[in-house]
Amino acid sequence: MAVTETLTAERILAATEEVLRRYGPAKATVVDVARALGVSHGSVYRHFRTKAALREAVTERWLERTFVPLAPFVEGSGPADERLTGWLTALFDLKRTKAGGDPELMATFKVLIGENSAVVDRHEERLVEQIARILADGHRAGVFAAPETDFRTTARAVFDATDRFHNPAHAAEWAGPDADAAFAAVVALVRRALRA
Amino acid sequence: MAVTETLTAERILAATEEVLRRYGPAKATVVDVARALGVSHGSVYRHFRTKAALREAVTERWLERTFVPLAPFVEGSGPADERLTGWLTALFDLKRTKAGGDPELMATFKVLIGENSAVVDRHEERLVEQIARILADGHRAGVFAAPETDFRTTARAVFDATDRFHNPAHAAEWAGPDADAAFAAVVALVRRALRA
């Protein structure tokens, strides 16, 4: 059955994520992925030339999902300060749900993220750009003050100041009883720093 | 020679730190510590009743050193906003120097910190209290606005917002080319949030 379906990059990536999750990133091989799909490993290599390229693409695909719950706050039409709070809260919720929901997958992606720092850097750049866009909207609307240097620098500072609430290195702290209050206090600090 | 010196807790702790650093926290034993001091392990146990108590005390002693370079900014008489920047910069510099200067010792204390979370919590509480004190001074002097709830909550938010620049989980990022600019941008954001 599986053999007759068209072997797309997306199917390979979905299977690879599941194989990585099941065997762990140290043991999972391209042969395991091919077996899970019922194809030869040569077929997998026609889409991804190396194991490293395949793992990088899986990492990108996983990070890409981050943007789905954030989009309404970037595109949204509400007041920019509330959109920023919404965006930061959605990011924290997403990361926390990921961390709490599937520890094997989270452990896998911690390893992949360590291997693919360029992918992570590009991903963070895009997140920072989204914050910068909300800041610029808010400045136009008179909600946020002018940035001290530029929106990009301030956006990066907002991203870094909330690092404890989205960086997987802190995942173990997110289930703690103080996590929500700590998050709210940092968001309040950030909003106060930005207001016009 | 060593045997004739008085066996103080401080001598045991200094020797333990060196033994942990040399053998690693997984292998170091109380017998190793006793051997390094030229005493029986019973003599060590008279000061520290368990291996865990000894490791906890070493962790406390290591964290205690943090306060030395911070003290001038807590007690200082300069403007509170500059004292806060000085305090945050001194903490970042200290952690960065520790992380860069002696990787074995840093790796050792990462393990000890994981084992002794109550010690770390108390340590963080004291750091947050120092920030709260600077905030209260600054509010009295008209440099900082009144806190939204209380100085303690705002101080914790400042501590959390600068986490990337003092939490050992981020040590690998501190040598990067952007670390200083990123730190300066977060400190600027924090100062803007606090100003009267």
C-alpha cells in the first residue's frame, strides 16, 4: 500500500520525525525511515542527499509549526500592545504544550536544534521580525514609543528578555507553580518599557 | 605537613571543590577528599555528615562568591539606575568569566546545581532581594517609578528578563559576537521599564 503512494518530501519528513521520536536521534538511520515508508533508502536519498540534510529539514518543519498560532497576532488588527502580549503568550503556551505533551519528541528536537544552529538562527530571526512588525504597528498607532535605535534591536531585546519562556533550555521550569506569575511580570515589564 | 593543620570546614570545602573539579562530580568520593587533605574520611564526616551535605556546602560556597563583585552596587551611593546597570553587568561578567575560564569547574557546578535546587533557589532569592533594594533606593530618589505591585515582583521580573545573561544554561552563548550588544539592549529595555 505505502509503496504505491507518491513519495513526497513531506511524507519522508513526517516519517523521519516519527522514526527519530521512536528510536531517538542517536540511533535513527535513513534505512529506518525507508523501512517505515516501505521504500528503498535510495528513494529517500533522491529527496534528501544526506542524513544531515534530512535531519535539518525535519528541524525546519518542526520549527515552522511555531508560526501557526502566532499568525493572528502578527496580522491582527487589535491594539499593538495586546497583540504583543497575545503573541508572547501564544509562543509560551505552544512551547510549554510541546514540552509537556511529548517528552520524547522534545528530547529529540533538543538534539536536532543543537545540530542545526543555522536553522535555529533563521527561525529566531523570523520570530524577531514578527515582534518588530508589531512594534512598528504600535508606534504608528501611538501605543508604543519610538525605539531607542531601531525596531529590530528593540524586538530582539523583547525576544531575549522573554527567553526564559520560550527557550527549550528552560522547559523543566515551565510546569512550576510560579511560571505563569513570572511570565506575567516579565510581560508587564516589557510593555512598560515600550509604551508611548 | 597537612595533617598538623587544623581541619576546618573551609579547608574541607576547598579540597572538595578541587577533587570534584579533577575527578568530575560522578566519580569524586569523600575518600578522595580525605586523601587530598591527608586525613581519614571519618575526620571529613565529623564536619559534613553525608556526602550529599558536603556537596551541598560546596555548591553554597561557590554561589556565595557571586556576591563579592555585586556588593559595591548594592551598597553604593551612586544613582540607582546606574547601580542597577552596574549590578547586572557585574553579574554577567562574573558568570561569563567563570564559564570561559575553567570549563571543568563550570561543568562540575552545572551538575551540583542540578542536585541542589533548594540552595540555588535561596541564592536566587538573595540576588532578587539585592535588585529589590536598588529599586527601592531608586524609587525613593525619584529615579524609578513606583512598582506595579511591589519591589519584589518587579525585581524578580528584572532578574528573569536578564536570565539569558546569568543563567549557566546559556553559558555557550556568552562568547558569541552579539552577546554584549544583546545584553546592552535588554538592560536598556529594563531601564526604560523602570524609569520614573
